[in-house]
Amino acid sequence: MAETGASLAVAHGGVAVQSRRLAQVMTPRGGVVSEARIASMSGAMITACVGTACVLLGLSVIWRGDASETAAGFWPPAGASLLAMLVFPIRRWGWVVAGIGVPTVVGLTLGLMPLSSGLLWAVANTIEPAVAALVLLGFISSRWFTRGRLLLLFLVVAVVVAPIVGGAIGGLGTVIGYGDRWIDVWLPWAVGDGLGVLVVVPLFMKYTAGAVKRRTSGELGALVVLVAIATALRSSTSERTAQRCFRTSSSSC
């Protein structure tokens, strides 16, 4: 991982830091992405990588239907956005923000969302990880830092508070573009983004006190199962909601 002045890494169900300066970015198989490779990435490459990751992760959950309905419940791009802001130094966040906005451009181009909704969603998807990353990176350099406190802060800020902030902004986009009630959109957004952070960040960042240890097949399998379960829960929730709406509409006819 490129040096950012602070670091976050996740392993064995917890969050910790390898040092006050560096952490390691892992592949799903447990290999390490070298610091030199990350530091040598151009701005355009950062945008392309972040944008591609967000688009692919987003398509993995919105392929079933309308973006305003299927994105709620589990939104893995939220984790990818936070991961990128933790990996790259703040001075390069402009390129990260450009990558986070790529799904909005794709969605608007394909007619998947109204312009007003897409713009507000892009703002929410940028502010949310920035809030979490700034708090986490600032805490690591403080005198209050301990591994246990960092874990608690990650769960409170990155998984709960930041998604609530993002949901408050993104919910306005859904209200304006789709006419839904804000209160009905805000909570699913917060839960979906929080779950996305909780799944994606531990998948690609890992704390090691000494030599790097590759993930075993069992660890990789557990991560895959976790993602599959989260996606299935999101899908079943969306289907039940659609069925209830259909029955309600039919009864009123």
C-alpha cells in the first residue's frame, strides 16, 4: 500500500494497523499488492481502476432491476470507495473521486437513472467514504490510538455513521427522481452501504505483524460465502418488497 501517513488493515475479523504509516493491500488469494506498484499508478489509472471496480460491483447487484430498488440492502461499491481513499494519499483523492463518479456516468448514459438522482447519488457516494477515511486516518496518528479502539472506530464510523450521512444525501436523490419517501430510502441505503464496507474492506486489506501470510482456501471460501449470503439476503428482501407492493396495488384495484 502506498504511504498515506496512516493505514488501515483488516484480518481475522478485526481491524488493526501494521504501523503508523503503512498497511498492505491484499488480493482475494492473500497476495500482497506492492507499494511500488500502487505508488507508480498514474492518476488516469487510479480513476480507471476505481471506476471499473465500482461499476462491476454495482452491476453485480443492480442487474435484477431498477437501480433505486435493487441497490438497497447491499452495496459493495461503498466498500471499494472507502478502500481507495485509504489506499491513496489525500493529495490523489481527486482521481479517486473521478473513479467513484464513473458508475453515475455509465448509469446516466444507459438511462438507468434520472439526472437529478444520479448527481445526488454521486455526491453521497463521494462524501460518505471521505468522512470515514478522514476520521480513521486522523485517529491513527493520534495519541488515543490502539488496535481495539481502531476496530471500534471502524465499526462505528465506517460501517454506521458514514453510511447514515451518505444515505441522508442519497435519499434526497431518490425522493427527487422517483418520488419515494425519504425515510423509506435513508435506512436501506445506510444498511446497504454499511454491509458493503464490512464485506469489501476486509476482503482486500489485511493486517500482518510480521511476514505476510497468504489466505488459506478455507479463508477465501468463507469470504466468498459471506458475499454470496449478503447478495442473496439483499435479493430476497427486494423480491419480498416487490411482492408486497404488487399485492397492495392489486387489492386497491
